[in-house]
Amino acid sequence: MANEKSKEEAYEIESKKFTRYHSILEWPALALLVVGIVTAALDVTLAGFTPIVWLVLSFGLILVITCMEVSMIRAFLESRKQK
């Protein structure tokens, strides 16, 4: 019984941590995406980076966010499986 409580508490702690990191990473991903679209539309380079570099950086952050979401789903399913 105590072991189940500790697993639920561990899941809650991890959930809060993932949510915080997700919120932090959303803004830079959106900003990089907008910068990439604007620089592509204007056909300019910004800070020496071509528009494709800005878009690749944005998609990299989106990939990290997606992996975090999949990890949260897995942790949730594992916590439910233990019951």
C-alpha cells in the first residue's frame, strides 16, 4: 500500500516537472518558428542564419516537446498498470 502511494507521488512530481518544462519550451519554439517564417518571406538572413536554420531549430524544440508528451503518457500508463 505504501509502495503504491510512493509511486503515485512520484508520478505527480514528474507530471509537474514535465508540465513546467513544456510551458518553458513552447515560447522559444513559437518564436523561432515565427522568425523562420518572417525571414523566409522577406528573403533575408538574421544574425547570419538562413531561414531554414531558424525552422530547423524550431522543429527541434517541437520534437523535444513531443518526446516529453510521449514520456508523460508512458508514465501515466505505467502508474495505472501498477494498480
